[in-house]
Amino acid sequence: MLEGKHGNAHRREAGSARWRWSRARAAVPMEKPAKIVARPKIVIIGDPAVGKTSLTQMFHSNGQRFPKAYTMTCGVDFSVKAVTVPGTHEAIEFHCFDVGGQDIFEETFGSYCEGAKAVVLVYDVTRGHTLEACGNWYAKLLEVLNVDGLPGALVANKVDLRERTAVNRQQGQQMAGSMHLSYFETSALDGHATDEPFIELAKAFASGGMAS
């Protein structure tokens, strides 16, 4: 008899606890999912071994996937990621084309870049000629797309290698300004700022400043 009373009490207490937990859960507002408002194609280009693929993979994996060994991109690597625009419930779904920088892919460069709405140009701060090459890459892209300009970003990668830096910030900013691109400094190795170029591009697309 005593066990029955105690059992009933425990059941009532457990039921009350479940009811309180259910009410508390219901009181927490559900976060509204971001609405995808654009799906632009974006090309990531630059000389070989500047870190294009590492940058793209770190961005795509939220900083969780840095390649342990260098592997040449054979033609193009494709990935998709949605970026929520800060302070809004809108998102931009980027279709990223990481284009191989070797000369052997020059004939297919145009087909990989066709339809691009924005560009991320990447150079290696430890190799000055890779910054100079970005001007050539950008000119080639504009020729392929038959446009006068394209929105995007110039990314100074490998800034973690400070003791080996061959290109200073001012040089990178001047190059970015000449192409009317935003300038960013990143380290794909430690994940520093690898998402910032894409967040800024997402803001621009969401504001209507770019066609998608």
C-alpha cells in the first residue's frame, strides 16, 4: 500500500516535470530560417598554389577542413554554400567554382567562368608575382565574360607567414583599388577571415547591388 502511494506520487511529480519542461520549450521562440534570395555563380581564380582550394574548403566547411597536402585542382572544383546576411533573415547561396590556375586549363577557362556574377582573386603574400598575376587573371575573366568590370574581392592569403611576406598591405590595396574590388587578408591554414570575403559579397547581393 505504501509503495502504491509512493509510486503515484512519483508519477505525478514526473508528469508535472514533463509539463513544466514542455511549457518552457514552447516559450523559447523558434529561430526563423534564412530565406535564400539569390544563387549567384562565383569564380575563385589566381595562380597555382596560392591557396584558392584551401580558402574555398575552409569557407565551405566553416573552418573545419584544411587540406593536409597540396593537390592540384584539375580544371575546376565545385561547391555550394549559403551565407546568411548579418542582421537579416536572408541568405545568399553561392555556387563556387574554384578554377585551376595551370596553363594547361587555359582552353577551358572560359567555359568554367561563363555566367559568373562575382570573382574572388587570390594571391600568396610570400610570392610577389602572384599579386601581379591577379591583374592578368582579372583581365582574362572580363574578356571571357565580355564585360567592363565584375564585383568581387582580392584576397591576400597566407598572412600567417609574416616572416616570409614579400607583398605589403598597401600594394594589395592598390591592386584591389585598380580593379574596383574589396581587399581582404586571410590565412587558410589557421582559418583567419576565410569567410569575410563571402560575407561581404553576400551583403552586396542582398542589398541589390549585384545581379544574381
